[in-house]
Amino acid sequence: MKYANTITCLLAVSYWANAAEVKTAIAEQKGPTIQVAILLDTSGSMSGLIEQAKTQLWKVVNEFALAEQNGKRPDLQVALYEYGKSSVPASDGYVRLIVPLSTDLDKVSEQLFALSTNGGEEYCGKVIKAAAESLAWSNDAKDYKVIFIAGNEPFTQGDVDYKDACIIAITKGIMVNTIFCGPIQEGISTQWKDGALLADGSYMNIDQNKEVVAIKAPQDEEISRLGLELNKTYIPFGAQGVANKERQEQQEANTQSAGQGSFVQRQISKASGYYRNASWDLVDACKEGKVELTKLKKEDLPAELQKLSQEDLDTYVETKRSERAKVQKEINDLNTARRAYIDKERNALAATKGEDTLDAVMIRTVRGQAEKKAYIFK
């Protein structure tokens, strides 16, 4: 009996040792993560803020594409809340979760373009608390987790104390950056700065009605053309494949209508590792190991591909993967020259007009805070 107990004990030790090794290996495989929750005031006076947000989303995403932590590119997740709109039920505190933390950037863009404004009550504490407690935040202290909240009413409104909400956030390692839409001193006197200080964040002010200056670069026309070529490499599959491909095309149209600068920024994002569509695109799904072509049902494929043999299907997907990689490289090469040109022009512009738009203050803040988390921007 003693011998049997010894064997049992050794097996248990071996089991837990192996389990610990597996857990360690999984932890080592996990790359760095950047999580950003954007909380937008959608009350009646905030149409300019919404316009800046929807047209400059891809520009902010492209800034993250330059970041690395210990030589690894981070996983980017974005969430979106609105608050302060009277059509959102008062029982919910005029707060609505639009998109949870997600890598689906087309979904975020789609919802930003769908936003509208009308009167309401702007409860900053309420929406910060909801975001801090309801979203699936990482538990890793090395990850960059941040809330950006923008609005123009006193930070003190509502039945949730902003101080309590900001403390809840920073206790989880989530910084809170506050963006007051109006004069800097007014934001300070209405406690927007105090909210940021409580959660290790930054206080900023912007002119929400200022038109974002789009600097045209010599590379823009070719990047736009290549971006349209990139769209031809996506292969929709599954029940929602066609619908998601149509959504992709709609976001192309939305950003194009928002201006050439926004459209170019979107194409650059599509050439980065952040634009991933493994849930509906066969190329991304195979690349990420989400789908095995040999196990895919014929009816899950577009009609024109259902008649292909397995060998021809494999060849078709590989061809699209190769075409995508080639076009993405061409866009990235052009963007290197484009960034150098834009930086020079932007510095000259900032010296005369300043940069107090949503994208400008977010990018400045992200760089400074992420670098404290050992991120390097290439």
C-alpha cells in the first residue's frame, strides 16, 4: 500500500509539474496587448467630436502599428461607448456599450459612422465605471490599458462619483485620459483634469469643431490604388462571410467620403498586422489556423469556388495570400516615405496653427504612456 501511495504521489507531482510547464509555455507565447476604450459624448453639441473620431480612427490605429514591446508587435483591441444621448434609456444612465474590446476594426469604424447626436445628460463617472468593470481587460501588468473619454459638460454629473470610477479603473491598471472639448481652464474647473490625475492619465483639451487638416503626400494616390487591389485578395466564407465582405466595402466608401486623408490612412491600416478578419476571410483564417481547407464544407465557400477541386482551392487561397503579402509590402514601403514627408509638413503646420484635434492629442498621449510600458515606436 505504501508503494502504491508513493507511485500515486509521484504521478501527481509529475502531472502538476507538466501542467505548470504548459501554463508557463502558454504565458510565454502570449504577446503584448494594447487595449483602448473610447468613450464619446454624443449629446447635441458633439457632432464635431464624432466627425473627428470617425475620420481619424485609422490614423490613430496606424500609430499603434509602429509599436513593439520586447521586439513583439502588440495585439490591438478597441472598444467603443457612447454617453449623454437622450435616446439611450435614462435607466442605463444614458450610457451604451457599442463595441466591446475587439480586433474587428471594421466593426468599430462602422459603428462610428453610424453615430448620431441629440440632447441628454452626460454622466462621466457612470460611463468610466461601466467601461472599467464590464470590458474584458487583461490582467497582465505589462499590457497598456487605457480609457479615452471626451466631452464638454462638468465631469461631476450623475449618480456615480467620478473619483470612485477613476479609482476602480486605475486599481485594474487602466489609465484614464480625459479630453475636454472646450477651453483648457474650463475643463480644469469642471474636474476633467482631476479625473485624469486620479487614474494616472493625461488631461487634454481640443476644439471639437475644428476641421482636421489633411496633409496630401506624393504617395497618397498610389497607396489608394493599392488599397483597392488589396480588397480583391479577400475570400469570404461561412454564414456571415458575404455580409462582412460587404461591410468592408461599405467602410471603404465611408472613409472615401470622409476625405482622401482618411481613406489613405485606412489603406495603410489594412497593410498592417492589426487589420485581421479571420472570422470571415479565408486567407486570414488559414494564416491564423482557424480553418483547415480540407475540412471546409463546400457550401461555406462562395459559389464560384464550390466547383474547385481541393488542389485547385489550395492553390487559389495560396495565390491570394501571396498577392496580399506583395501589395501590403508595397503599401508599407510607400508609407515609410509618406511618414517622413508628412512629419516634416506637420511640424511646420503645428508651429503656426497648433494641433488640438482628437487624433493629435490621442497620438501624443499614447506614445508617452506606452513608452512607460516598455513600448518602442519604430
